[in-house]
Amino acid sequence: MSKLSDNTLSIVCILIGMTIFSLQDVLIRILSDEISAFQILFIRSIVGTSLLCIYLKYMKIPIIFSSYYPMLTILRTILFLLGFALFYVALANMPFAIATSLFFTSPFFVTVLSKFFLKEDIGIRRWITVGFGFIGVIIIVDPNLKGFNYYMLMPVLCALAYASAMIMIKKTSDKDSVYSQTFHFYLMAMILCPIFSLIGISLGFQNIDNRAMDFMFRSWDFSLNNNMLIMILIGTTAAVAFVFTLNAYRLGKPFIVAPFEYILLVWAIIYGRLIWGEVITFRSYVGIAIIVVGGIYIFYREKINEQNEIISLNATVEDGGLVEITTKTLKMFSLKAIYSKKDNIIELFDSVKVIRNNETIVGDYAKVNTLDESYKVTSYNTNKVKVLIDNTNE
């Protein structure tokens, strides 16, 4: 029997992960008439923290309590919590498939926010795709003044909050690993969920005659009954789905894995029909199709841009975790590499090795000019060596 390729395994992982996430959404809707959204998030965080610690211990990955970006970590957690609270409310008050499809506008928001906060170059085709995607949203929402369902705004706001948090993850991932950031999120969520709930209750939000307010700010119930069991199951499914999703992106290329996340939409349509008898209109199907096509095209264009900027330099990742970059005359290794296409500069950080012909230079940092392939390697340990080699044409 032939061994499955990494990309095939990654597709299997993402399909399993999204299927488990869909089950979590079903359980949340089941609890929506009895349990507070913030209590669900609180219990989910406790279970998630416990399972994540077990997983990290098993994988021999260190648990890091501190963050290099504490304020961004707090802000990111607030955005995630408020975003998912809104999404939980949407799941409870509108068709499953509609809520899920509107959440999938997040790639469009990530594209827009990347332009303004990460200064990424966004081509005209991606801007057109973003506009195309939001046309799909308008088709689904049908924002006429008569009978407008404001709940439809909640998954869109969740997508915006989620995209904003993802931009922060891009900013902080240079020093905080994905495991650390997930661990920090769970810890902060356990602190912030009771605070948000107490603030809402003290302001009397739970007394407002509104399903959304009642779901978010009703009193917490810690009775050891079926509801508690379901909340623990929600936390378990979320943690397991996260591990499958993380491994999917670890094994496969993002542009291959990402489109398969839309299997979540298929499950949402199936569950909505079989469990709650929800029927999706043709108009909504058209809007959903536009969002899906737009999202997949965004992933495709990001793959093209990645090829233009990195693969042209023949960049790969070694089994030991080192980045390997090969140009016409150089072979380079490091723990981290940053390529500025605009400045034609590659920066290498930690465990740096630069090889040209029979010459090998090692150090802690290197700057390489990709136009003339001149380079400079230095070490932070001045007792060891200050500058190992200076081959720049300065």
C-alpha cells in the first residue's frame, strides 16, 4: 500500500477538522435557549486549556505563559470572544448555512486589513474579488427596509473581528508560536468571559426583551447536568478540531488546504435541513456560491504572490526546522527568513549558514542583496566573532 502524500494527508486532516467544528456549532445551537454564550466560551476555554497542555506535554513542546506582545494578546482575545459570541447568537437565530456562509467573508476582510495594517501589496484582481464577495453578502442579506433581519449582520461582524485578530497573529507570530498564542487566548478567555458577563448583567442587558441579549447575558448555571456535559463536549470538539486543522496546514500547502474549509458549509446545509428543517432559497445559494468562489480565488492569488516572492528563490523548509533558500550562487539556512521584494533584501535570523562554492560562513544574522547576491554575516556574540565575513559591495 503506497504512503499518502503530505498534501493528501493535509486534506484528510482539514476535512476531519471542519467536520468536527460543524458538530460543535450544532451543540452550541442546542444550548442557545438555556446557557449563556459567554459561559459556553468560558467552559470551552477551560477544557481547551487542559487538552492543549496535555497535547503539548505529549509532544514535548514547552508551555510558555508569557507573551512578547501582551497588549496585542489581550486585544486579540477580546476580538475573538466578542466575534464568536456574535456568531453563536447568529447560529441560534438564523439558518445554519446562512450564518456559516457569512462568516466565510473573513478572507475578504483579511485582504483589506492586510493592505492598511501590514502594508501588503494588493493587486487589482484581489480588490475586484473582494468587491465580488461582498456582492454575495448583499444578495444573501437582502438589505431592504421591510423585515430586515439584523441577525445577519452578526456573522459578518464576527468575520471582521476574526480577520482583525488574524492580522494581529501575523504581527505577533514572529516571536509567539501558534501554540503559545492559542494557550494565551484560552487563559485570557477564562478571565475575560466572567468579566464581560458581569458587566452585561450589572447593566441589566439580560432584562432587555431580545433573544441576543438573553443568550449572551443570562445567568450562568454550573449544575452537573446534560448542559454541562454538552459544554465540555463543545470544548473537546473545538480542541480536537484545532489540532486537526493545525496539522493540515503543517503538512500541506495553505493554498491546497484552505479551499477544503468550505466543507463546513456543506455540513451546515445538511444539519440545518435534517435537524431544524431549514430550507435555503435559490437567492441565498447564489450569494453563498459567490462568497465561496471569491474566497477560493483569494487563496489562489495569495499562492501566486507567494510563488513570485519566495518560490522564485527556491525556498524550502528542512526537516530540522531550518529555512533553506537557494539562489543562483548562494545556499542559505536559518531558523527564520524575511524577504523584502521591494528592497531586494533577504534577512536571515539565528543559526545562519551561507554557502558559496566551497566557502561556508556561519553566524546569527545575515543580510543578502538578491540583485548582486552580495551578503554580510554577523554574530551577536562579540567574544566569539564580530563580523565573520563582509562580502558586500559597499
